[in-house]
Amino acid sequence: MTMDNPQQPAGAGPAEGGATWVRVARSGQVPEGYVRRFFADGVEVAVARFQGSVYATSNYCTHLDCLLSSGKLIDDGIQCSCHGSVFDLQSGEPIYPPATVPIETFPARESDAEIFVAITAADREHGGRRRSFRASDTRAPRRAP
Ligand code: FES
């Protein structure tokens, strides 16, 4: 007797590059034209649906780390809500400034009304891109006089 792997899209082979498929959401959680935040085995991803296809990227803008899941989709890119950078959904390349560095992208697919994202062991190890830690954030908390 064989058991279906619930973390594997139906009919899909293994993901490329040593990655494994991780179920992150039901299809209805990402309506057309929307982007939402999910976690794939602890890796924070922004999942978007554009013209019926799903895309997964890092959730952090490479300009100043704003959350891309707070942004919106324009044309075929994801626009950061902070300063307007737009990144190509497929390649992660910046389309409009001020960002100049691409965002990370992940393979994504849909099967049986569920969305899957391919995550590598390296992705799991570092947990995906996170908000930067800034030296200026190390100030001691204010104390009451
Ligand atoms: S933080 Fe995204 S454009 Fe500035």
C-alpha cells in the first residue's frame, strides 16, 4: 500500500536542486491579484497570484527590508509598499528603483486547490531572508528617570 505525501503536489516529481515541495496554503487564500505571507518549513515567503499562476518570493524588499506581502501586484511584478520598488515575480530582478538587488524567488505550483513552494535545505537552515539587524538598533532601552 502506498501513501500520498501530503507535502508533494499530485503528479509532481521531486523539486529541482535538492529542494522539496512544502504545502503553504489553500488556493483560495491567494486570490487573483493578491500577495500574502506564508511560512514554508520556517522560511518566510510572499505568495502571489498573477493571471492565474502562483509565484513565491522572499517576503523582504532588498531596498530597506519592507514586507513585500504588504505590497501589491502591478503588471507582472510585485511592488513594495514603502518606496515603490517593483520586482519581477518570476526572476526576482528589480524592474523599478530604488531597489537594485534582486529578491529571492522559489518554485511554486498549485495542485488539488493547494499551493506548494519548493524549499532547499539551505533555505531551511537560514530561514530565508529576514529583516536586517541594524547596529543602530542596539541602543539600550530607555529607562525611566
Ligand atoms: S523598502 Fe522596498 S522600496 Fe524601499
